[in-house]
Amino acid sequence: MTDLRSLLHLCLAAILALITASTASGQEPDEAPTAAVRLEPVKTDSPRDALRSFMNAMDRHVVAKHAGDGMADAWLADAAQCLDLSQANLVGREVIGREAAVLIKEVIDRVIVVDYHMVPDDPGSQRWRLRGTGIAIRRIAEGERAGEHLFSADTVTRARDYFQKVRDLPLLEGRLGGGFTVAWQERWVPAALKPEVLGVTYWQWLAIGGLVFVGLLMRLLVRGLGFIARRLTQRTRANWDDELLVSLTGPLTHLGTTGIWFASLHLLGIGGTAYTVIAFLIKGAFFINLAYLAYVLAGFVGALMERKLRQHQEFNQGLIRLLRQTMKLVALILCLLLGAQNMGMDVASLIAGLGIGGLAFALAAKDTLANLLGSVMIMLDRPFQVGDWIVAKGVEGTVEQIGFRSTRIRTFYNSVISIPNSELVLANIDNMGMREFRRVMTTLSLTYDTPPERIEAFCEGIKNIILANPTTRKDYIQVCFSSYGAASLDILVYFFLRVPTWAEELVQRQHVYLEILRFAEHLGVRFAFPTQTLHIESIPGQPAPAVEAREADQLRSMPAAFGPQGPLSRPHGAGLFQPRHQMV
């Protein structure tokens, strides 16, 4: 008897659905519904259109649900479009809308048979209420759906309360209801556990506690599996698999816990505000943990890439670090946007809003952006690297870090100076650390009583000392008698050292200088120091020394003797010194 009654009910529902469909589309009752019926928009131009669209969509939903048709969810979504869900939380908006549509349809089909001729068809109507109920349709004044007529937000919020009042009433003759079915929790949970606290029944609170316990067990399970996996990877020669497991164990533990809670939420049957709050917290935690997992994974991939490319000097290490940070940031942002989209937020509108506010943001953060672009330019152009000795913006020291905003330089008096990259990229940078050779230039002062031949021998000896040092540049050495000083004869010594550091430069310079000092002692050359000599022409009682008189012919012949082909002429010295650039 029950099966026959169900069959008759199903046949009646199918006939009613065909009639309402043909009436809504302007077809005759004997015409089959076409694709156009399924694609027609949900009309909400007036209270009558909104109510008709809602009732027709719900009837089609019930028929499709009983027939096992996949269109059932689509019809239910159409019905939910007739509801004002602006007050519902973004996280549970879709679930709340579908639940409210089912309950409102159940209430209507239990208390009144709708006469559409009694429903206003005026697009300017502000509010209409279904007679004998609190169900109301109102005109939306603002927002994306301004001008449409929808079931009011108050009706959506109180749909469950309305249904609880009439759920014991039977459906009116010929009505299909909203397809409401008693959940398994209602059938199996004892009545003593059904009272509510904060919108959640006793048994649901107990179930929430059980899910928390299951989540903690999941944490232990994931940690145990991670421990076993690490024991296995330790047997391999590679190290990257061990590092990967260490990095992912924490995020996977949190993700597994929130994943269990997220997957089990629908089993609790919680509705209303309580569902909105709990779903928001669990979904938020789930996608935050997912973003954390993506962030850690991107960081691991970036670190592995940085380690591989560090062996190649042609790759800028600072740029690789910037790429690594960018990968982590992009992974984090994409996962957070994915989470926001799944929680009901309009990501496209959010991005568009950010684009509109981009100009104001750029103006406010122009210095930060300039420093960021400056760091990129430094890493691409590579005027210096970490560890180089540079002189820039009046600062001299060793580059300690090239950051996104500034470059840190450790000075030689051990302080740290930060220079913004936007200024550094425009500055004249003297990179002392990129020198292949380090110049040494000094002046050696000899006493005025040093004979010319000894000066030549001294210059030749210094040249040989420089050639003997293994760290000197052999093709560019200058040693010569350069000037007459106020108290000395000055010898210019000019050469280059091929050494990697300043400390090594000092050591090699000392070696050369000590050799010169030893050579001067062997040669009998004395170094001059600032002195003043007082010459007294005469003293009382003693005549002044007479100046040697020379004949005019002698005075004419002596200058000629030092001229071209003169007997005293030595234009190339005494032959004791040979310049380095003239040596074969």
C-alpha cells in the first residue's frame, strides 16, 4: 500500500511539473519541455515573478530529485536565486540559501495554495507578504541585485523556525513540498540529546568534541608516518629527500587535522548561524594550512635550486635568493586567493578593487618600490657582490648583505651602514674587491751626497727586487729618479701586486720594502730626512773662502762636454740601470 501511494505521488508530481513548466514557458500542456525552458533566466521583476520562479524551480527540483535526475541541484540553485542572501555569511551562503529554499517551500505547501493573480505584478512594489505567514518578498534597493524582488533576508533567517512550527502539518493536496527529508541524525539521535545550546544540539556538541579528538589522532598518525618515511630516506645517499620530509611534516600534520574536520562538517547537520561560524573557522584554518604547505614547499624548491646554482659563478646569488622569496610569496598568495574563492568571496572583484587602488598604493609605497627595483637592478647588473670591498656614497667597507630595501656595508671600524638600493643604484661605485692588481706607489728619499752611479745602481736593485717577488705584476714596473726634493733626491717606486685580499697586500708590500732596506744597507745608500744645513760664509778674523776662478774657454767647453757626443755625456746613465719596459 505504501509503495502504491509513493508511486501515485510521484506520477502526480511529474504531471504537475509538466503543467507548470508549459505554463511558465508559454507552451501548451501537451508540448515537451525544451532546452530553452532549462536555460530561461530566473525572473524576479515583480513579487509575482519572484514567487512563480521560486515555486516552479522548487517543483522541478523535487521531481528531478525523486527521479534521480542530475538537474535537481541546478533547479535548487535557481530557487535559491530568488532569496536575499545578503545577510548570510560568505562562507556558508550557498548552503544556507539551498536549505532556506527547501524549508520555505515546505512551509508554503503546508499552509496555503498560491493564487498568483493575488500577488502584485507591479515592478515598483516595495514589499509583499504571503497571507497568514511571515514570508515576505521585498524590492532590493541597492547592491548588485538592486531593483529585483526577492524573499527577504528576515524570511531566509527565520525559515527553520517557520518550518519547525508547521512540520507536523501534512502537505496540501497536490503540492510537492520542498523535498525535505529527515536526516539520519533525527532518526537515530535520542530525544534527550536534541535540545540546543547556541543553536547547536547536545549531540552535535559531543560530535564536535569527537572530531577534535579524531583530529588529534590524525596529527599523531601523520607524525608517525613521517617518522617512518624519514627512517627510509636516511638509507639513501641523497639529502634532499630528508630535508623535504622535515619541511613538510609540520604543514601536513596541521593540514590533515583540519582536513578531517572539513570533510566531516556536513555529517553533523548543523545549520544556521552556528554552521556559518564553524564552517568559517574550519575552512579558514584549512586554507591557511594549505597556504603554509605551499609556502614551505616553494621555499624548499627555491633552496634546492639556490644550492644547485651556487656552484655556477655566472649566476647572481642575490638574484637567486630574490627568486626564491618571490616563489614563496606567489605560492602563498595563490593559495590564499583559492581559499577566499572557496569561502564565497568574489576574488575577481577583490583583484579589480586592488587594481583601482593600485595608483594610490604605488604613490604611498613609491620609495619601497624604488628600493625593490633598485635591488633587482643591482642583482642583474652585478656592480658588486656580497664580500666585495666597495666605496660608494662616501662609505667604504665590505658588502655584508644585499636586501630588498637596502644594502648593508660593514665598515673597517666594524660598524654597519645601510644604504637604500634606490640611491645605491644611481651612485658611483668603486669596487675595490674586483681589482685584479693592487697598486703600490711610494717615494724613496736619498741624501744629496749620494753619487749618481750609486743612484742608478739603487734603482736597478729595486727593480730586481720587485721582479723577484712572486706576487708582483712583471710587465709594469716603474723605478726612477723622479725629482729634487727640498732635502732629498726622490726615487719613484711604482708597481702592482696580484693578491686577493688587503691583508695579503700589506704582507707582500712589507716583503718588498724590507728587501729595499736591506739592499740600501749593502749598497751604502742613505735615506734622507728633513734637515736644514746652515752655511756660514765667514766668521770674524777669518777670510771668506775664495771661489775657484775659471777661464771663459773652460766655461764654454764644460757644457759642451755634457752635450751630444760630449766626452762626459751619459744620456742613458752609467749603464747600471735598465728600465723594465726596455728589457726583452
